Amino acid sequence: MKILFAGGGTAGHINPALAIAGYVREKEPDAEILYVGAKGGMEERLVPQAGYDFRSITISGFQRKLSFKNLQKNAKTVAHLVTSTLESKKILRDFKPDLCVGTGGYVSGPVIREAVKLHIPCVIHEQNAYPGVTNKALSRRVDRVMLANGDAQKHMERGARCIVTGNPVRLSVLRADRTAARKRLHLDNRPVILSFGGSLGARKINEAVADLIANTAKTDQYQHIHAYGKYGAWFPDLLSEKGVVLSEHPNFDIRAYIDDMPDCLAAADLVICRAGAITLSELEAVGRASIIIPSPNVAENHQYFNAMSLVNRGAAEILEEKDLSGDTLTALVEKLFSDPAKIPALAENAKKMAILDTNERIYRILKEVLAERRA
């Protein structure tokens, strides 16, 4: 089987493609896999690192805020629409895939559109509860639309053949053991809070968490793991300004990055985080209570819809960034821990939402689409 993957721009589009590709290669070691991404995108580095052949096309996204600079960028984007179409067509004709899989991001648009024109079977995967522009536009043209969240179906074009598969979750997350993780992290029996705002960090989350830590330091009733991100190097100094001497509080694990997320998730009782699709799928997979703070700076405000998918099912609490402060975050954390039944209930409801056989579901769909076309 020859499969071409197209998607990129963010890890949320790249990682699902790599997870699917990895599962296909496990099932069919002889499968030929090619990944097409944007020239200069993060996929240009991540895909070869994962061991897959990579080809790039020159493409960019439209800027939505009106300014002279953005108008210039949009003019280039229009030109890229032409060149990316030609580049996509050449790659498709050279590789001759049996099947194409799009995982979102503007790079998947021209590749999947050209594949459809060439009568190559195509499927797309949408990671979010509110789908991106590219996947919405492609949804009626492709053979299947695979959804991480059933809430996305109502936003797709009429006639789209949708099926819920979930988001691929790393095996290391699924297999992490709570007792072993707490031992490795030197944690005791007190409740564990895990908080992070992404690899770059989120200023408002960092500021609110600093207040939360300063407030809970008075009693040390919680253990807290917090990652402040690449642009949050000022965070330890802020804690010092608030009177928190970290050397006096071994229950606080403050770091720039979380490189051992499977262990941290396994150890946590409550997670404070953004509403990225993969992050939320991991919370569901391990059954963790959470306070979700959606990023307001994403396309179509999709993180809000991701968060509400859990909130509406009693699986999480939401605290929008416009309402976020040290006081509101501290009050919500204290409210949750003050009710012995609340955090277990959130965790149980999150677990009920989990789809743990995503890779197998997707693999079956790929085989079904191929069989239908060949018939």
C-alpha cells in the first residue's frame, strides 16, 4: 500500500498523521509512506525525524487582520495557491499513492483537492470539535471524514461521510502507571495539581498559577507541577516576589518544560491547561479532572468548542481567559477539592469520552475506502 499524508502548521495536525502512519507501518511493514508538508513548516523537521519520506510545497495561510503588511502577505498567499497546486499535482503523479490522508492545516488543501481531481481515494481527519476551514471545505469531496469529536459533524458540509474515530493517543500515555509515576516524581499522598500553557508558555496562565501557588504555599496542602514554557523564564522570579522560596517547598515542581508528560498525567489529580485537541484527548484517555483555559488566539475560537465538548458532559470545568486571574483560579481549585465527589466525577466522565482504539478504527477505514474504490 502506498499512502500519502498531507497536513501541518502545528503539532496538532502533524502528530495525528505520524501516529496513523506509525500504525499503518506496524500492520503493513512494506507500506510506502510519503508526507507532504509546507516548506519551512515544523513538519519539515519532525517528519524526517520520525523516519518518513518528506516532500514540501510552497504555501501560506491568509492573514485575517487588516493591515498593509497583511495585505502584502495575502497577495503572496494568492500566488502560492497557484504554485502549490502545480507542486501538489507533480508530487501525486510521481508518487502515485493508493490513498491520501489529510490531517488539516492549509497545506493539506491543495494536496487533497488535486488528489480528488486525479480520482485518488482520499480521507481527512479533524482533531477539533469545531473543524478548521480547510477540512470543512474538503469534507464533501473526500471518501470519508474522520472526526475526533462527534460535535464537529454539524459544522461539516451537507453530504459529508463522517465517522467518529477519536484522536490518536500516545501509547506511553495509555500505559503510564499512577503508583510508579508518583514514585518517580517523588510525590506523596497529597493531591497533585499539574498545570501548563504549552511549550512556549502562556503569560496569563503563568500569572494566575503564580498566585495559586503563592496562596497554597501557606498550607502546602497540594503538590504542584507547573511548566512555564519557553517565554516564561521570569516565572520563578515572580514566585520569589510573591514570597515563595522554592527551596522551602519540595511539594512544588517548577520547570520550563514537561518532558515526562505520561508520568505527570498519571500522577495528577487535577490538570490546568489549554484546550488543544490532543491534550484533551489525553485527559480523556487517562480519565483526569481538569480546569480548561481555552486560548482565545486560535482560528475560529476552536479551543473554546473543544473545551465545551467536555464541560457539557460534566468532564471538565472551563475558565475563559477573560475571566482568569489568580483569585478566580484559586477559588475554582479550592471549590473542586472541597467537594470529595467532584474531582472523581469529572475524571470518570472524562474517561467515558475516551476512544482508545483510534488507530485501529482509522486503519479499518483506510482499508474500507481502498476496497470500495477497487470494487
